[in-house]
Amino acid sequence: MTPNTFPDFRAAHPDCALLVLSDIRSRTVLAADGALAYPQEYLDAISTSAFEIMAQSATRRTWALFLTPNGIRAFRAVPHLGNVALTCLMSPDADVDIMLAQLDTLAQGIEPWEAAA
Amino acid sequence: MTPLARLRDTLNATAMIGEPAHAAPPVTALTNAINRTILPRRMEARLQDGVHLTFYLRNRRLHRMEKNAPSAPPWNLALGPEDCDAVADALKTTCPAGTFAAFQTTGAQTADPFDSLGIAASALIERLAPAPAQVASDDFQTRIAAVADSAPTEVEASFAMAGDEIAPLTGSEAAIDALLPEITDLFLEITDQAFSLAGALETDGTLVLPRAGASAGCHLIVGHVGMIGLLVLRDMSPGAALALWARTQT
């Protein structure tokens, strides 16, 4: 993962308006890249949602989708890092299956030391 | 142009020039403009067939409307509250569906006719409001059951939760009994006050979650005012689940 990883991902997937990497145990934003300069509070709220959906239930989930008329949030766990998840904000008509697969590929490329940094 | 780019362009355009009223249906664009105009303004619109309309607005009131073609009252007259019904009918007749071909607002001139009482925007909006649509299948539980019936092989069971009550809507008795403990936990989780998306789920949010354990498929959780519906789907991708719901709601 390089400083260009997230911008490159977004450039390759124009439906992705914001990409956030969160430590869902501490609800901390590890990295983010978006079409707009989102305030930190918003990114923190996304990390909290990721924690609630992915880690709080009895069953640890690997993915989740939350859809509103304004957009879709796709959550994808980074399985080899345990408590780390990616969140992608997409337009309501994005292809969620493709995006989840692409997020999975992206997640697999994140090294443990990068999430710990 | 992607939806995101279209949204960004619309926001940028709105930030620069105000609401792009010409994008709305003509009557809506017009009533919105009247409702938001305080200073004297002359609003000119051209319909797709070339007819040119001029409206004189001030203090959120329509004072006069003119048409470049021969026309009966209330066109080309000073308007007052008593003309509200006639104006509403005239607008509905003159402004067809679609959008204005051109639409612009300029400052009024000193000589422009603002010598009448005018018609309040609120009165016009009320008069022009569409009648409440009759939705054939408005009952939320009926809609959930209709989705389940439309895809019997994919939908294993469906449930609805209102308050603390969970009601099975469709599915075999065996399937419902087997799923109920898991579904109860899931409902309690997503309606917990500490769950940050609970509010959105109780209005118009939709959540898709993987099924617990080794089960393939997913849960499609659909929010509605005061009620949450849940469909248990077999072997269905999240995108297909959303498509199934969207397809049956149109």
C-alpha cells in the first residue's frame, strides 16, 4: 500500500466517492481518500458504523452494505488484520457486487505493518 | 457522466446561481421560484413549443403573468387572491410535463406592473399540489410478502418487526422455527438505541448482511416508518438482493 493506493483505487472506480480504512476496535481512522474533504467527525462516524456492523455482533461479519436514497456504504473486513475494515461510499446505482470484490482485492494488499502504523 | 459527477456538477451549479429551477417540471419550478423570491423580479420562461411567458414576482407573491400569444384572463391581468384558482388552472393547462426550454430571472424594472395585491405562493402551491397518490400495495408487510412470493426459491422466509414484536410473514414453519433465534438477535442488534444506523433503518435505510455461520446468502433488512422488514435470502449476492427489492418496488 502506497500513498497513491486509495486515490488510484478511486480513480479506477469512479463510483467510489470516499474510501476509509478504520481500526474498528478503537474506531480510529487509519487512512482515507475522498472526492471531497470530509470532516474528521464524519470519518469517525463511518468508523463507528463499521465497528457496530462488523465487530459488535456475536458473529463477526466480513462484509455489509447500507443503502439510503443518497448512497451506499460498503463495509469490507480486512481478514488477515483482524480489527481493520474498509468502508467505501458509493452512488446508489453502483454495482455493489463488483465493488465488494474490488474492496476484497484491495484489502488483501494491505500489509499488517501498514495498519499498525 | 457518472451519478457522482452529475451530483457534483449540480451542487456546483446550485452554489453559483441558486437552484437550477429549470430542471424541475415547469409548474414546480415556477411555484418554487415564487416561493423564494422577495425582491421584485421578472421571470421569463420559454416553453418547448416556443410560447414565451413572463411572471412578475415580489414578496413571495405572483403579481402578474403574461403570455406572448393571445390569451384569456388570468393572463395579462393584475392578479389578486381571488384569481388563485384561475391561475392554477391556467398554469396547469399552459405548462406541460417536461421542463422549460429556457428559464431566467432578472431584476424588475421601475415600470414593471406590481400594482396588484398578488397571489401568495403558499396558496398556489396548495392549489397545485398533486392529489395523494394511491399506491396499490402501500402496506409494508404486503410489499415484503410480495417480494417473497415473487422469488420463492431465493427467499427462505420473511419477517417484520414493529415495536418489540417480530412477526413471520412468509416461509415454511420449519424454516421460521429454525431462523427465529438468529432473526431475533439480529432485530435486537439493529434496533438497539446505540446502533448508529438504527434511525435510518426506521425510515428509508436498507441493510444487507451476510447470513451467520456457513449459510450462503444474505439478510435483506428494509426500513420503513415504524417497522422493519427482513428477508432471508438463499444463495443470493448482495447486489442481486438489492436488485430484487428494487425490482419489486417499482
